[in-house]
Amino acid sequence: MKFIKQADPEVYASMQNELMRQSNNLELIASENMVSRAVMEAAGSVLTNKYAEGYPYRWSKKTGKINYKLYGRYYGGCEYVDKVEELAIERAKKIFGAEHVNVQPHSGSQANMAAFFSVIKPGDTILSLELSHGGHLTHGHPLSFSGELFNIVHYQVSKETEMFDYDQIRELALEHKPKLILTGASAYPRTIDFKKFREIADEVDAIFMVDMAHIAGLVAAGLHPNPIPYADIVTTTTHKTLRGPRGGMILCKEKYAKDVDREVFPGIQGGPLMHIIAAKAICFKEALDDSFKEYQQQVVNNAAALANALKENGFKLVSDGTDNHLMLIDLGPESEGGPSGKKMEGALDKAGITANKNTVPFDTRKPFVASGIRIGTPAVTTRGMKENEMKIIAGFIKEVKDNFNNDEKLAEIKVKVKELCSKFPLYADLVKNNR
Ligand code: DSN
């Protein structure tokens, strides 16, 4: 970062501090990961200079299919970025078996917005998972565009199992006749049965949409059922388990392809971020390699090992465990006297462990305080940690909980965390060069 260091020492200092935070801390935020140097290089490349409104293809009048030989941009000089976007699209189609892919959404939220606009209209009814039960803001929260523009009906998880109750979802669908049924979650530790959702959607003649942002890497590796065969339209981010740059993507059946393209551009976005699309293309190449499958298997194995070790340490987990890359610790209600999610998040931070507070189903605390902590294994697995380290991490989390008000003790744990992290170096050359 020699140019940043010279041009802007203040930004440089913060970036340097962030590098060291990522290097010295245990990153357990379930939606975060650490990208390869190739992905990072693309995200910081000359492609940031290029305007490329439009697409690297046009729809052929003859065949009705996309044709990469036809110029589909509103700017000249796009011949090289065209190739990059084509590579990203074709690789994503191959990974997930999708009929059509749009790699231009700047984020998961924008992917969701464009997806909704492609298939339904403002005022239509959406049936989706409630945020406090593991859903996402853009799945209909009143403060999100989704809640403002659409009529939202939410399903929740079962009070007994803390898992999806497909009978309840079906009943709500029959009662409210939604135009669109949406599944996918930010904090749901269990496998989602897309076939059941499809059957419910068919029964009420609804569009079926899946937001697979959290599990996309697992899906790519065949470790979670693929929603593509069942859903009309699927959205994802590329930076979570998929381990690419921060961004979004839409995958859909061919019959929705033109509408999706039109809603992304010019519907809700202007120029695509070509440097990020290059980084997505590289991420997809990595995802097609056998080593990616091994990585995802280890993510799942580590999550299972961490969940077991947490339970052995006396923690209660939402739904009693995990099938995927994440788990939710239920810290119990205020009356039990333990820390809230907010307090625990702060204590973990002081110990060099990064996670986020999260509501648990039927939470009695406010969302900003919350009674849960969400934990995921994608980032620590990228660093090379395995089951043995998961046991050590569970021990750290237990120590933090037992000492959440004791800053001295938390500082002692932080030293142990740093020692563990030093055995699994992250961006070692960057750390060395910038010290
Ligand atoms: N998807 C959220 C998360 O899981 O952290 C962020 O939008």
C-alpha cells in the first residue's frame, strides 16, 4: 500500500489497523470471509476506471438467446471488460446450473430489489421469514424498501424445534395467497427444504424466490441442496461462504432473464463495478476448483465441531445445533443474569473475538440488545483452522462469558487468541510489508 501511505496517511493508518485486526483476531462473523490475493488484486485494479452500462451481449432477435457477439453497451472501449463479465456469467451458470445469471448487482440488497421488481409489483404480497427469526432486512422489514413497497406476511420458526415449520408456512400461504414466497436467511442454522417450498408455491400459484447469500458456497460445493432446480429466481451475495468480493448476483430461469436484466440496469443501477465483476469471475474460477469443495467441507465440519464443543461448555444453541456454516448461541433471558447479546459481543471484542449479537427466535430483548450471538466458521476455516482449533475457540468463548465484566481477564484471553491466530497467518506478506 505504498501509494496510499504516501497519498493519505490517515486512511493508510486505518487500513493498516484493520489489516492487523483481521490478522490478530478470530473472525467469527458468519457472513464474512477472507478473499484470495487474486480476488483482492482485481478489486483494486484499473477496471475501476471503466464505465460499461449495458451488458456484454444483446438478445438475438433470431434465436431469442443472448449473443455475446452483439455489442450491448452504452459506452465504447468495453471489449476487455466484456470478456471479464462473460467469464463471470458463464462460470456462475456452470457452478449453480442456472439458465441465466446477472452479475451486476452491487450488493445482496440490490440483487433482492431487482429480483422483486422483475417478478412482482409494489403492493403485491410477499411471504417471507421474519428478521428476528433469522430473515433479512430486505425480506420485508418495515424500515427496508421491501417493507415499504410490498405487503409483507412473515413466517416464523417453530417454538419447539426452532426450525422451519412447513405446515405453518403452507397455512399462511393458503390464507394470504402471496404473489411471491421467499426463503433464505441470515441466521438459520439448518438445511432448507426447497422442494417443500416449491410445492407450497405451486399450490397457491406464487413465484418462488430464494436468497441463498449465506449458503451459496455450500451450495456450490454440493453441501447444501441447490435451490436452482426449484426456484424461479435466486439471489446471492458473493462475499460470504462463496469467498468472493463484496457484491451481489441474480440467477433465474430463462423466462425471467430479460426482466431481471432490465430491472438491474437501467431499473435500479447505472454503471456496473467492472473491477468487482472481475473479482467475482476469479472467485467463481476458484469455486470450480476441487480445493473449494474441500474448503467448504471443512467449513461444515468446523461448524459441527464448534457447535458440539459449545454445547459441552454448557451453551444452549438455537435448534440445538447446526447443519451449515453457522450457529446461534442463545444466552437466555435477562432473568437468568447472564450477558445480553450486546454485552457478550462487546466482551468478545475485548478478547479479540469478532462476532455479532443476534436476536434468537421469540427474543424477549430489543433487537439492538438481543439475547443471542451468531457465530460462523467460513473465515477461520479460510485461515486453515480445523476441528481441534474449534474446541479451543469454544473454550475461549466460555471463558469470555464467565468473565464478561472482567476487563483484565478479557485482556488475558486476547493474548491467547493472538497466539492462536499467529499459528494461522493471514495475508502474511501484507502484514510483513506494512509493519
Ligand atoms: N446478511 C447480513 C448478514 O448476515 O450479516 C448482512 O446483510
